[in-house]
Amino acid sequence: MKRQIVAKRGEKPGTEQDEVKLQIASKQIVQTAILRAVQQVSQESQQKEKRTNTSASLQLERGKLTKKHEKK
């Protein structure tokens, strides 16, 4: 048998079961938001690292080309 929760002024009465469902849904929403934020930060870090590595490689290549030209 469902138990009625006493509603505060201005709120609709609900059941304990409804309250539990809302809490579970809220928890899932928060967990999903945190997971997406972590994934986004991870992707951004990987992209930044990739750009840094590419930039460093290009600088090394430029340095090698410069040295080759200097030897001539």
C-alpha cells in the first residue's frame, strides 16, 4: 500500500515511491552530466597534447632543414 507524503504549502501531494523515482532520476542525470564532462575534458586534453606534439615535431623538422641548409 502506498503511503502519502504530507505536502508542503504550494506543493502537490505525492507518494514515497514517486519521491524515490525522482531521486533516482536526479542521481542518474547528475552521473551522466559528470561522465560527459570528464569525457570532454579528456578529449580536450588529448587534442591539446596532439597539437603540442605536432607543433614540436614541426619545430624539429624546421630545425633539421635549417641545419641542412647551413651545412651547404
